[in-house]
Amino acid sequence: MTKYLFLYWGPSAASKTYEPSPEEFQEMFAQWNAWKQKFKDQVTDLGDGLKPAGKFVRKEGVVTDGPLPELKEIVTGYSIIQAKSMDEAVKVARECPIYMMPGATTEIRELMGY
């Protein structure tokens, strides 16, 4: 089995127009748990959401705030999946509850396996 990183992309805080209610959050968590259970052989690390603020560190030692405010989309979270092929990873991604979030996209990247 090969490991894949699912990067969840969504609208940046600057363009955010959707704020789920507490009830919608509960429903989202229930759907994430159901997805994890359905794909228990593939979901090795459910991952986590990412807060919108962070830092960029460049080789030169320069540290700046990030993500950049002009970005329309940012990485909002991640999961690690194991699958027999990219096609199987895509199948898992298609049923991911991230799509409850308007404008969400999943980027699938195969891990090098060092």
C-alpha cells in the first residue's frame, strides 16, 4: 500500500463567506467519523484542520506572516491515506466530507516513502 497526503483547500479567511453553526459543526464531525470508519483500511491519520494564520520561513532567515492575504484559497487541513493506487485514493477522496465546505478541493499527493 502506498501513502497519500490529502491536502484540503478552501477559501482564505479574506474571502470566507461561510461560517458553520454549532449544529453544522457537529454534523460535520459526525460525517468525518463516518468517512473514517467507512475507509478504516485507508485512513491512517485523519489529520486535522489548520488555523488560518501561520509563518513563512525562507532560507535567508526571513520570516513573514502567512498565508498571504491576497490568496483566494489556502490549505485548510490534511489527512494521510493508504491505498493500492492513485485511483483508489481518488475514490476515497470523492467521498470525503470536506466537500460540505463551499469551494473545497482535495489535492492528492503520493508520499515518497522514505
